[in-house]
Amino acid sequence: MKRQFGQRAGYPAPNAGRKYPAEPLTAAEVGAIIGKCSGRAPTGIRNRALLTLLYRSGLRVSEVLAVRPSDVDMARHSIRLLDTKSGRAQTRGFHPSADDALARWMDTRKALRTGPGRLFCTLAGGPLSDDYVRGLLRRLGTKAGVPKRVHPHGLRHTFAVELEAAGTPVTVISKLLGHSSVAVTARYLDHLTNGQAVSALAGADLPPLAGGSLAAAEVLAALTPQSLAGDAPGAMMSARHPPSLIRSASRRPPGPGHRGSPGPRGPGKSRRSPPRRSIRSSRPPITPSPAPGR
């Protein structure tokens, strides 16, 4: 078997035998990741189209890398897949928002004269590997500052989550993802979003947080224009304590042991007890009497 570009010979897949929690990305995170691809270099144009298609079609990375230029119908926004996970040929769709990135890479590919073969290939026409795509997403995710595990299947998760949030029926989502049944898609979405439970919680009539509201009201009442006009420490003190408590504390005289209270040794010094003196007896010492002679 011919080695593909980016494939590590003699090494298993980095995620072989390991399971990771699903972490769907947000639209802003995906945009930041794709935005790190070059907009001028041929490899950047290719990678931008590759990631955009993964994000806007929900295809698996193995399915995207097997696509040929003749399999893409730009007018109908569909892709004919001959090699799928189920082993049967399928026709899947992609969102029109991926048109520009795909069309630009197709024009660049023709200019490079890579010849017939895979749509996403090296500049010499060789096939790409899924290891290359995984490494690419890890690097771009780090550059974009995304604090999640960024991988190709995460874009498929994000595609499904966004379709559900947009109100797409589960039967349509199932066909777009290429699942064998709607039940598989229902479990898939429930694992990703738990949408029914989250929606029910948002509409639940729960009692208000009385304690938290009262504390917030006290803080807002303490933030008067007079307190905010002063320096920052004074404003912070008035925000933490009501004005009545501050006034009562200012009128309270300092105690005798207070550091700033005046004392016999001057202001600013604490009062100390006098040193202990040794008390000597005024009586004369007792001398022992001589023992009687024998």
C-alpha cells in the first residue's frame, strides 16, 4: 500500500484505543481556526477549503479525503461518496457557505495541473492522509487559542449541534450525517447537546434567589455618586459596606490597645506594662545556731 502524505510509517493512529469526551466548537472558534490558514499560498487555499467542507458538510475525514473533483456538484451543493463507513455509496450535501472556498481551491488546483485524482491532494498531486489533517487542526487550534481538543470529528460534532439549534428535523440531520437510522442520530445528538433536558430546564419555573437579589440591592444602594467621586479605595470600601456602618465605625473611639491610640509613650505606639521588679525582704538573714557540744 502506497504511503500517503503526512502518514507516519510504522506508527498506529494517535487516538487508537482511546476515547475522548465530545467538545463541540462554537462558530467563533471554528472561524478563528480556519482564519489561521493562509489566504495566498496554495497549501493555505487548499486547507481552508478542506476545513470549510468538513465544517459545513459533516463528512468524516476519510470521506472528504476520498472525494474526487468529479464527485462535487456545485450547482446542487451535493457530493457523491463512493467509499463510506457503511460500505454503500451515498449522496450528501454541503452548505452554500462553503462555495467560495471550494471554488477557489478548484481553480488553484487546475492551475497547478495536479491531474485527476483526489480533490484534496498535495501540490504534486499525491493523496493526503488523515494524520496530516489531525496535525493541521491541532496546530491551527493552538495558534487560534482555542482551549479545546481540536480534531476533524469535532467539526462533524459542531455541524450536528448547529443543525439541531437551527431547528432542523432529526430525520434530515440523520441523512446529512449518513447514519444508518434516526435512532442513531437521536442518541448522537443527545450525547452532544442533551437538548431536551437543557430546553426543559430553561423553561422551568424555579423560585427566585432571594438572598442573592438582596445582596445585590444593598451593593447597588451603596454605590452613590458621592462614593464613586472619591478615590478607588474609598469607593471600594463604600461598595462593600453600607454608609451607616462606615459612619458608626468612624465614631467609635479606639481601644486602649489600638495601634493608633495615644498612650503614655506617644502617639502611634502601643501601651506596655511596666517591667517586673524583684522584691527583696527587709528582714535580716537568719543565721543557723551552733550545735550543742557533746
